[in-house]
Amino acid sequence: MADVLVLTEKELRACVELDSGAVDMIAEAFATLATKPVQMPPILRMDMEERRGEVDVKTAYVPGLDGFAVKVSPGFFDNPKKGLATTNGLMTVHSAETGVVQAVLLDNGYLTDVRTAAAGAVAARCLAPESVSTLGIVGAGMQARLQAKAFCLERKVDRILVWGRDPDGAAKAAQEITRLTGRQASVSESLSGLVREADAVVTATPSRKPLIDRAMLHPGLHITAMGADAEQKNELAPEVVAEAELFVCDKHEQSARLGELHHAVGAGLVPEDMPVTELGEIVAGLKPGRTEADQITVCDLTGTGVQDTAIAVHALKVAREKGFGTVVST
């Protein structure tokens, strides 16, 4: 017999929020990935094309933590038309000593949203220009909104431009971003105009065709691309990766298999053994981030199991301290 703690989304929201503490926690997870023998298998993925759906399963064992998480993360991109969130899912937390299930986190994708946004903040910390008069957000979903909030935790931002395929959706996102960040956010009529005006751009879409091309680049620009977490997804033209003076990703092998690097290699613009800096290497001080104001930098974040284990173990710790959850005896 074992007791399993079941936590609801409401309880988990009371345990974890997108703040500087969450960013520091995810930064530490990246550093651990770069410096310790983390066990992180490739993402298990299933696509359901006719449903415009996908499911990812991620996990990682992180030395030093007393638990590990297994996350099931569905994404169904027609859900907003049905009044449902695009993403949902859950995590299980297991003892790192025995493998016994300790908790089920019914977060409906909330913890993934937070850890993904926090990863964007880590990228901003390491790579964005010190002065950001204009931040560009490409996308209008929940992650696009949270990326804006996360970026503003790391950099002073004067204004925010938002672009989305649906102008009404972009307008709603801009209103929410204004509320979340306290900065004035407005809709950009064109994507090219947004990129050219911005000092930093974050893309957070499920696009399968490149959105940003080489002609939009300019000295000093930083781009964080969040959306390409599967082989067929692609937000940056391969030339953008080739043009970047510093290309950074969360995990080299993963970016080369299903991220923006994957498309650049496939187009024959960069070699398979292209030198790559991992974000954790910058956090850990092993490699430099942005070194010059006019550098063009690109960060490709495909999402890692180490982030899921870090936030899940932390959430369970806080929940226990607060006395949250329902105990189920198995």
C-alpha cells in the first residue's frame, strides 16, 4: 500500500507562479543539465493529424532531487473554437529512490506553461539586449502572453508589439499582455514590421511554415523561438539560424532532431556538427552569452524533461508545506 497525493490545478496555482523565483529555478535546471549526469530520454511523441492534435511525454532524472516527474502533455489546436484550452495534461511525481508514485499533479498544463515561460526569461537574461525599447511577441495564445510577462521580469521594456494570424485574437492578446506586464501592448499590422522595430522577438506559435526570414534581421536583434517542438514545426527560416552570430538551444541533440536547427541542417545551410551553445552552458558560466550590442542572437527552446522534473518536485514540496492535496491510498 502507498499513499499518493492528488493535487488540482487550483492548488498548484497557489503553489507556483511565474515570478523571479520560478525563473531562477528553471535557470538552475538548465545549469544542472549542462554540468551533471542528468538522464533525459528523447521525447515520446504521437501526432493525430486529422484532429490537429499531438501528445508529448517527457521525463528526466536530475541528480540531487529526491523525485522525478513524468509528464503527459496533449496539444489540440482546434480547442479554442470549442471553448477549451489548447494544452492540458498532467504530471506524476515518483520517488527517485524507489520509483514509487508520490503525487499526481492535475495541472491541466499550468506547470508546463510556467516552466516554458520561465525558460524564455532565462533566454532573455542570457541573450537579450540590455536595453529593449520594443519587444515583439509573435503569437496570440496563452504562451505568447506568458512569454511577454516572463521577458519583462528580466529586462526593462518600454512597449510591446503583438502579431498573430487572427487580428482579433492578437488584439485580445495585446490587452491581456498590457494587464500582465504593465507595459503598453499594441497589435502590429505586419510581422515584418514587428521584427524590424523590435530589439527582441519571442515566437510562440505552432506554425509549420517559417514566419521570420533573413530579410527581417537587423544588428542587435535577439530572437527566442518557442514553437518548434516537433519535426514538422518551423518558425524561423533556415537562413535565420545560419545568419545568427550566436545560436543557442536548450539541448543540442533535441534541436537538431526536431527544432529550428533541424530545419537549417535539412536545408543544407549549416553542418550537422555545427558548433552550438546550450543555454545551460551560459547559465553555468561555461560559455558566454551575448557579448556585443550589435550581435544577432537566436535561442531555440524545444522544451526539456529537466524543466518538468524541476517544477514538479518544487510544486510538490510547496504543496506539502501548505497542507494541500487529497491523499489516495493505493
